[in-house]
Amino acid sequence: MNPVNERIKKIRSVLKLTQVNFSKKIFISQGSYNDIETGTRKVNERIIQLICSQFNINKDWLKTGKGEMFYKKKPDIRLEHLIEIYNQLDKPLQNYLLEQSEIILKLNNENTVKKRK
């Protein structure tokens, strides 16, 4: 099997995702993803890019095996600020914020899929 295909399988294993969940996040069918893991389908640049951007994977590692699997993220000041705000809210408002965030994420994902079509 191709080492890139093996590394993709390793990513899914490390993230503890099923083939179904992993394939949904990179916008391919589970069958196509299974073909990647078994080595019957070659991985193209588009799939590599989707995997790297969706899961914060180091592209060099995925292609060559060199370096770390994941990029080390710099702290996001905006995220830290959001956490500070969240922690100051009462429990019902925290729950409301989470619900609204999930709705926004769903709308964002739907718009992303529509743009790709």
C-alpha cells in the first residue's frame, strides 16, 4: 500500500473517527474513503488539501512522513477571549451560546458544501 494512504488511515485512527465520519468531513463518500485506506484508490492533491485543512495536518508529513503529524497551533487570542466571556456567563446563557454556535456552524457547513458544488 502507498505510504500516503497508510498515513491517512493513521490520522483517522489517531482522531478516533469512523470511516463514515472522516469521509463526511472531507466531503467524499465512505466507499471512496475505504478505497483510499485499502490502497485501491490513489490520493489526489484535492483530498490531501482537504485532510490537511480539516484536521490541521502537516502536508509535508502526510506526503513524505517527515516532521510532525499535526501543525502546532499558535494561541488564538480571540478564542481565549471567547472562553473568558463564556466562563463569566450563567449556565443557561452558556447553554444558549453553545446552541447558537452549533446553528452557526451548521449554516457555515451548508454554505461551504453549496459553494463547492
